Amino acid sequence: MPTHLNLRYAEIEALWDGVIAFQKLADHYGITDIFSDNGGKVAQLAIATGLDILPGRQGADATKRMGNFYELKTVDLTKSARGFTTNHHLHQGTIDKYRERLFVFAMYQGITLHEAYLVSPDDMEPVYNKWEVALQSKNRDHLNNPKISIDYVREVGTVM
């Protein structure tokens, strides 16, 4: 193996104890792999906001001990300025589910948490209304991943 590759791998080895420590911390939040499905970002966000991550891909993403349920949305500002993704097959049932939850929108610069906002169901209502109009006017059963604008989140959200 070429020497420069050995040096690069040595750098990984030197950092690995920190990676393992972060994974152990993430385990306490139910995140089993910080390298997949935004695991590291979700762990950081959970710790920063005091949320408990709920397991699985169905239902709410997180909860607080007071019983509130949360949807977590992240965006990497270095890759996208279009907004937060929602659901690839967003339908009326998804909108109804979202109406019962608070949203935490987190903006990252690469892997670094830059901003986070809490948005109430009432403040999300104009977004839901827009989606419902789109569903009805286009006579569709779903919308393909409508975005929630970063500017809107900054306008109505409460900085966390």
C-alpha cells in the first residue's frame, strides 16, 4: 500500500476513539449508526434541544417528556437553499398527522449545526393549506416531496 494511504488511514485511526465516543452518546438517544440516515446530525440536534428520538421510520421523529411530538427536518445549507424536504408521497393523511406535531427545523453548514427553529402547528397552517389546494386543484392523491422554505421557517420559527 502506498505510504500516503497509510498516513490517511493513520489519521482515521487517531480520530476513531472520538467517533466511538460520539456513537456511544448517540446510542443513548436511540441512534444506532451516526453515519447513516443523518444519524450524527439527529444526535447533535436531540442533545442540543433536549428531545428524545423515537425509533423507527413511522410516526413522529421525537418527543419531549411533556408528551409533545415533533417532526425533525434538516437541511445542509452548503448543498441546498431550496428548503426542507417533506415526504415523497405527501397526501392528506400526512398533512393531518403533521397538524398534530411541532416541527424542529435545523440548518447545517456541512455537519455543523448552524441554526435551529421550533415551529408550531398554527404557524405551519399556511403551508398545509397550500398543499391541500395543490392536492385538490390538480386532482392528485399525493404531492411529490413539497419543500418548506428556509425563509418561511426563519420568519415564523422560534430560535432554539
